[in-house]
Amino acid sequence: MNSPGRTLSGRATLAGVIGWPVGHSLSPALHGYWLDRYAIDGAYVPLPVAPENLGTALRALPALGFAGVNVTVPHKQAVAAAVDTLDDAARRIGAVNTVIVADDGKLVGRNTDGIGFINALHAGATGWSASAGPTVLLGAGGAARAICAALLDAGAPEVRIVNRTKQKADQIAADLGGPIQTLAWNDRDRSLENAGLLVNATTLGMTGADPLPISLDLLPASAVVTDIVYAPLETPLLAAARARGNVAVDGLGMLLHQACPAFAAWFGVEPEVTDALRNHVLNQLRAD
Ligand code: NAP
């Protein structure tokens, strides 16, 4: 799929991903799969943009006829400050992962990480509902902020944010409002009591990082456990959760589902997240 050199017409729709570096992004493989699958006259390209060139690169998008771009590390916050308008999610989160070039050339910043997270949980944990019980959210970085906002929107009765640097969790609570509690990192084991969902949104458990140090003893058997780290796909946390009988959902689904609204906006087709797509992206992940 996404055969390099595929012939485009002069009317091809263009999109891409801006990051620095951008070489390990899975988004070109993901969107390229859909472009082939739906036989769309379009291209999705990696755009390595150094921080000092970000403003110039963004303003060039309408001039070059791009339909939009995804935004990845380290640009998500800077793009939120640079675009012309923000959707509600991007404004609350303070970060943009998707830019749409409007018909009048204005840049619209969106954030689809949170909705991608929610849709991946619905797909991976049949019957899961945000309102089922308190969520324990480990981490208070950019991804945790998007997930917290989406969980509140989806009706979570309580979100317990547990982060190594507690002030960052407190800042999310102050910015988003709603039923958020913040806890010290040392309280992570006991925070699991009566939880309906446990989310790892730290970098712990990633290839090359330490595993997440947590005891699941107090976590109810009915709770769903998800890790947004997807390299490795089966993190030590997910393995421990499955071993004690909890439903466990890996982080690849969030990556696939966050891409759907952007693809639909740029290329005009609502794409599907399928096993074949997942395998295609996994092959790319393993090849890296
Ligand atoms: P980030 O803004 O850099 O936040 C990192 C978080 O990890 C912070 O809460 C940080 O705590 C915590 N952390 C790092 N090292 C730690 C340690 N040794 N002990 C305890 N906590 C530690 O990163 P992000 O953008 O939110 O991304 C977080 C992870 O999610 C990354 O692995 C990223 O690849 C993944 N992600 C996945 C998806 C997906 O689609 N599946 C989407 C976005 C991100 P402090 O605040 O104390 O530093």
C-alpha cells in the first residue's frame, strides 16, 4: 500500500505532518494507506520543520495549496499560538495536532487527540463508558491534558490526575475545571481504589524508558486499563493488567482514531479504522 511514486494528477490534494524531527512519524504510512484504500488523488508527506522556521512554514501552506497538516512534537503548543482560529478542544487544551486550511486561506487549529482516545476505548473495550466510574490518569503532559478534557466531555464523574510534578496536574485542573482531583505521584497505588479506568499518559513503559512502577492490587477487576504508549504495543502495564483479568487496550488505537477527522476534513472521505490498517501501521512501526 501507499506505493511510492504513485501517479498524482495536477489537481491532487496535499497534506502532511510538521514536526522536528519527523522521520519516525507513523502518520505518512497511516494516511498513505487510506489514500490508496479509497483511491484518492492526493498525497500526505513528512515535513521536517525546525522551530525557527515554523511560522514561515505555516504561512506557506495556503500559498502552496495544502489542505492542511498534522502537527507533532515539538510544535503542538506553538501552532496553537500561530493559527488564525482554534476549535473548542484546541483552545481548552492549548495545543493543536491538526491544521485545516479554510477556503479563505485562514488556518484553523484543531485537537483530535482526545476524541481519538475516546473512540479507541469504545473500539477496544466493548461496553466501556466514561460515566462508569472514576478515571485514574497518570501523567500531566500534553496528551494527558487532551485526554482529561475528552473524558470530562464524555461524562466522566471524576478524573484523578496523578503526576510526578503535581503542579502540572494542578494546572490542568485549574484550566479545565470540573470534577478533577490531583494526587501526588506517591499516591498512585491507592488512587486505583474503585476506579473504572486507568490510563497511562506518561512516557514510562516506552521502549528505552523505565517501566511504570505501580501495583494494581487495589484496581477493581471490572476496570479497563489503557496505555497510550504504543512502542512497545504490549507495555508491562498492559501485560500486568491482562494477567489479573482486566480488559486492556493498547495505544495504537488512539493514534489511528485521532487521524480520522483530519483525513475526512482534507480528503472528503470518512476513513475506517480496520485490522488491515492496524497491521499496515504496525509493520511500519516494526521496520523503524
Ligand atoms: P509530555 O508532554 O512530555 O509528558 C510526559 C509525561 O510523562 C509527564 O506527565 C511526565 O511527568 C511523565 N514522566 C516522564 N518521565 C517520568 C518518570 N521517570 N516518572 C514519572 N513520570 C514521568 O509527553 P506527551 O506528549 O504527553 O506524551 C506522553 C506519552 O504518550 C508519550 O510516550 C507519547 O509517545 C504518547 N502519546 C501517544 C499518543 C497516541 O496516539 N497513542 C498520542 C500522544 C502521545 P512530569 O510532568 O513530572 O515531567
